[in-house]
Amino acid sequence: MSVDSRSAVEEQVRTTVDETLEGTVSWTLTETADGYRLSLDDRELEIDCHDGPEEAVHWVLTLRADGETVSKFGPYESTEKLADQLETVLTSDVFYTVCCDG
């Protein structure tokens, strides 16, 4: 992926987070080898880039809480669809079920 494409995604993520959280929650965005990590007090979001068919770039959003993967979303081919899902995940409560044998 080109540097320009990566910069566009970073800008889209920053804009989406700023507009969605409106300064009510502190957060950090860190660049990773495959994309970005968005850290909030109660959750962490991994935004990873994967090669798709015909040289398309696909983005996968992974929601983690308490160090565990809660949900995965995607793949998304456009930053707009990624931003829509990001907004939903940012404004939703984090729920997950712990299962056991028995």
C-alpha cells in the first residue's frame, strides 16, 4: 500500500474518532506493521490492512477488551465503510460471553 493511501486511512480514522467521541474519551492511535492500533480506556481496536483480490486493499477491524478478541469486522475495501463500522464500535458497549465446558 502506498504511503498516500496509508495517510488517507489514518486521517479518516482520526476524523471518525474525533467526531464520534467529541472529546469525551481519551484515546491514542499508534501505527503498527499492518495498520493501526486505537487504544481507549475500555477497549482496543486493531485496524489491519490485508491484500485482497486484484491488488485491492482490505481493512479488518478487530475489537479487543481485557486483552481478549471480542469481535472482528470486515474486510472493507473502502475507508468510508471502515469508518462507518468504526463509528458503530466506538459508540457501542463492549459485551462478550465467556464459555466453559460442562
